[in-house]
Amino acid sequence: MKPLSVLLNLICKPFKQRTIMEAKVIMYTERRGYSTDQIRHTMTVGELIDCLSQFDADAKIYTAHDNGYTYGGIGWSDFTDDFDEDGRGIR
């Protein structure tokens, strides 16, 4: 499994952007450290579920990086709960 590193340093500022073709949710992210120990606050799984529950279940989720200059997506294989001795997620 691949880690979703942006989940660990997530800023939950999603917003819904509707188009004629599809609903989108943009999750703005930023890097806040070089290891998970350096992250002072991150959401729990429950908080993330609550946050996302306000959006249409069929809306596609995109991650925004570099102030919206680049974008990414999220897939099932992007999550892990397996870490090495340095606290880095193992892909």
C-alpha cells in the first residue's frame, strides 16, 4: 500500500466546485515537516469522514499543491498504516 503523505499534513479547506460535467472537491495541502513527528496537528480518520460527508458522494476529490499550481488525485492504494523505524510510510 502507498501512503497518502498529504493526508498527514492536510489542511482541510475543501470546497465544492460544480460544473456541468461533474462535481469536484479540492483539498488544499501543504508540506509541514520532514517526518510525521514534526506535524503538530492533523485530522483523525473520523474528522476527515465528517469533513467529506458534507459533499456529494459522487464528487471527485483532487488535491491542490503549491497554492493551486499543481494538482493530484487520491486512489485506494494511496493509504497505508505501515511505517518504518523513522516514521515514514512504507509503500
